[in-house]
Amino acid sequence: MLTHIHLTAFKCFEALSLPLAPLTLLTGFNAGGKSTALQGVLLPTQGMRSSNRTASLSLNGPLVQLGTPEDVLRAGHRDMGLSVEDEACRIRWTCKSGSRQNSSSMQITLVTIHEKGVMHEYNKPDFLDFLLPESVAKIHPSAWNLVNTLKETVFIGAIRSGIKDVFPFPDETEVIHADVGVEGQFAAWWFERFSDDLVDEGRLHPKERAPTLRRQFNAWASELFSNAQANVVPVSGVALTQLQMRISENGVWRRPANIGYGLTYAFPIIVAGLLAKPGQILVIDSPEAHLHPLGQSRMGNFLATLAASGVQVLVETHSDHILNGVCIAVKNGQVRPDDVALHFFQQSQNSDSSIPPVISPMVDRHGTLSEWPAGFFDQAEKDLAHLSGWG
């Protein structure tokens, strides 16, 4: 499990050290740095999946599209640093802009590995391979384990395929387990392929005894939409699947367009969550998208269930209902308070270094938060106070 992200001179951050938990919620104002923090995980992941075995880090790929080095390097700096850390190891990549103008990659100038209290630095070309070759694995087994964990990260973005009629098969030769795609476009393929497989015991819905993916999906989806069900039919002769849905036990199977965005946007999250291996990382942007507030709260509960079962979940969200669902799960004993991290990103990166860019309230066993900084899910109360003439 990742325990920290460290960023230096990366986009809006002069320096950021962010602790992570089995379930981490990144909240806060727009342009506060939430997405940038998650890119500290996704950018190395994208680089290590690349087949380009050179001492460079591509800024544009299937997980993130960040533009040029000028777009990611903080003004006034020549180098940037990205670090990821787990319980046994920390890896830092120091990068600088290349000599070519309008380049879409950063040159890796130094790889630093902290392992068992010892720091190792490598700046030779044979160690600058971003994939960390087998020779490094023999020297640093903890680093190799961390790299493999990152490579299996699944990212579900805020914009998903939604109401398409058919969905593609993955086209990679080595498919990452449970990787439903950034837009959720491969979720139907995973559902059809593994619909009769067993779901991890820790993720079984309390009201559904059958442990298969199909039955468990239907049970969890019904928390969001009463009696929701999914079905996938392979399209004959082509590498496509057709997704069908209904919201009644004996209703007619319908195209996603006739069901709506809410269920179709939740579909890849539930599928990936139920299929993910223990120890796998699931990064989700806006899990609340197109869901009713009740559905958002129950989605928070589902994410807490995943974290309690061994999947590490990193979430970017603007939903107080997602937060409330997580806090209710803590109060009900579904997930430990120490297994939840909350980070509130301030509105702007103030030049006053005494003002922290991120505030991290704690949650206790009753689901109560230690503090509510201004702007932290308090707009409803402010608006109600204004309407009532109190402010």
C-alpha cells in the first residue's frame, strides 16, 4: 500500500508531502491541486507501463495528458521531483526539461531509492530506465515490489463512456487486472468475462449470499438504484460487447441511453472495485458523478468497503455525500478511522509559506471530523443561513 506521495516543483506545488491511507479522499476548491496530487501517482504509473525503455518520462499517454515540460515544471525551477512511498521503500525520480523545445517528455536525471534506512542514488543510463529492469529488482526487491504495485494501478476518470451502445475489448497484450479504462470503456468486457467468478469475501453485499460478480454487482448497484441489474452480450464477429441494464427484477433489458448516466457512470466503479486484487490501487475521479445524493452517500459506503477489504482507494471528490457515506461506514465499524485520510486543498497556493496548501482533518470512531476549515463542505450551511437571514 502507498503511504505517501511527495512532489517538488511540480505544477502548483513548491513542495507537497501527502500521507495516504487505504481510503484517501482529496477534496477542496477547483484548481487547488487535487488532480496534481493524484498525477504524482498516475504519471510514474504511466511511465512504467511504457515500452519506451529510455531515461525519459512521457507527459502524455493513456492515463494523463499534461502537455510540455513548461506546463508541469514550477516557475523558477529547472528540476522537478516525484516520489512514491510504501511501508518498505521510497522511490524518487528527479527530472528536468530536455534540450528540445516543445518536447512532451522530461529527462530523468536521478533515481533515488530509500530502502531499509539506506539511500541509494543512480544516475547512470543503465539505472535510469524508468521501468527498473530485473538487475535493479535483484538489488532492491522492495523497490521492485513498489514498482509492480504502481504498474497495476487502475484509474477511472471523471468523464466516462456512459451511454454508448457497444464497448470495446482491451487492446493491450498484457491487460492490467480489473483495469476498466480511464473512461470505463472496458468495464463491460470485464463484466462479461468474469460474471461467474467469485468476489472477495470482504466485499460481499450483506444482503446477497451468492458471491459471483454478477450477483454482487446487482446487489451493490441496487443500493444506488432500486433493483438495478446489468447484463453484457458479446457482439458476434467483432471485438465489442453490448451492455444492457434494467431497474426492475423482471423488466425489459434496455440500452444504457434509456437508463441514464447515473447507473452507467457507476458501472465501471463497481465492476473494478469488486474485481480488484487485495493490494491493488484504485484511483477514482468524481465517483459521485450523475448520482442522486442518496446514491452518492451509498457510493461512499461502497468505497469504504473496498478499502476495508484490502484495495487501496484514492478519490478526488467534491461531494459532501461521499464524505458522509465514508463517515457513516466508520461509525458503523465497516472501516477503521485510521484507514481513512481526508485532505482539503486550499483555494490557491498563497505566497505565505506559513499557510499550508492542504489541511487534513481527522475522523474518529464515531465518524466525527476533528475540524471543518472554511470552504470544507460548508456551502449548504452558508446558503441556508443566508436564506434564513442569518448571514
